[in-house]
Amino acid sequence: MAVLWRGWSGAAPPHDHTGYTWHHGDALLFTYTKLGGAEALAQQGVESESGMPGFGDNLSDQEIWNIISYIESKWPDRIREIQATRTEAEQMQLGN
């Protein structure tokens, strides 16, 4: 069965450096993982379908952060640097 992801039908992209995950800051990755894609987008005022389920009922916040850290640990150094900069910008935007 195909999953709807970012408006196209197909498999979700991988979480390695060839996928989209590293294009986002940590807070967004956490929210998507905890709430799922549709709810995370709804919080931003966007109504959209998403094949990304939420895992907040099955995983603790710490477990979600651990998973995000593990995924990030597999990225090449240059990708981690770029993503860290995006996380910093995201934190500034959120006032953290």
C-alpha cells in the first residue's frame, strides 16, 4: 500500500542523508514523531493528509528524543552540521 507523503504517493523517504528528515529542526522532528504528520501540520494551520502516524501514545518523550538522536548519529558530519544550524534557527524562532 502506498503512503501519502508530502503530496505524492509512494514510500516515505528514508531518514538517512538521502531523505528529508535532516532538512528540519529537532523540534519539528519531535512534534511529527509524537503527534503524527496531520496533527503536526494542523498545529501550523495547514490541513493536509499524511501517512506519518503519531507515536506519542506508545513512546515517552525521552524515547522519541532518543530515536531522533540515533537517526541523527547516522548522518554524515556535514549533514549533522547543516541540521544543527536549522535546529538553532528553529529554537530562535520559537524563542528558546
